[in-house]
Amino acid sequence: MKRIVSKGPADYFYLKVSLEFTEDDIEVDVLLFKAIIVKALLTMYGETGTAMTVDVLKYNEDRKEAILRVHHSGFSKLWSALTLFGYYSQKQCAFRVHQVSSCLMALAFNSRQHMVHAN
């Protein structure tokens, strides 16, 4: 049996991100979350930024946290647009990128938040 190992670039990258507003009472559903991402891309890169496909794979409305999928060619553009975005509807906000991986399964566990319990 022949083993094949691919060392080429990954097709997609996955990001675990959250959105924080300075005001706590702002509710953001998945459609608004996606619209804010598109606005960040538009602000940073114009119309070419909005042509990039960004998929929201999972969204937690309580924490305003999502897992995003983006093609490898748009990965750095998405990350920079989210990092530099600061206002939506005249309200100060910030995206926080918690984890990044070329493998979706890697986002299932965060070793930095894992607690080891001694018996």
C-alpha cells in the first residue's frame, strides 16, 4: 500500500472569532454577524473584499462567537479586515480571533482553556 502525504496548501482555513461591543445590550443574530463581516471586508478592501466567500459554519448568539471558513487565498485578508474593524452603526466594536487552523477538527478543543482535574 502506497502512502501519499500532501504538503500543499490547505483549501480552507477556519477561524474561531467573537464580536465584542462596548455596550452590552446589543443583540447580534447570525445574519447580522455575517453582515458585519462583509462590512469589515468592504471597509478594508472595497468591492473586491466583498467578493470573497466567508461561511459561518457555527454561531453562538449568546457569546457572539462563530466558526468561519474561508478559502486559503482570502485568509490573510479576512483576518486583517476583522482585526482592524472598529465600528458598526456608530457603535464601537472589535472582532477577537481566538483560534485559527487549516483543520476544522482542531477548533473543537482549546488546550489553553482546558482544566486538568487531579483525583
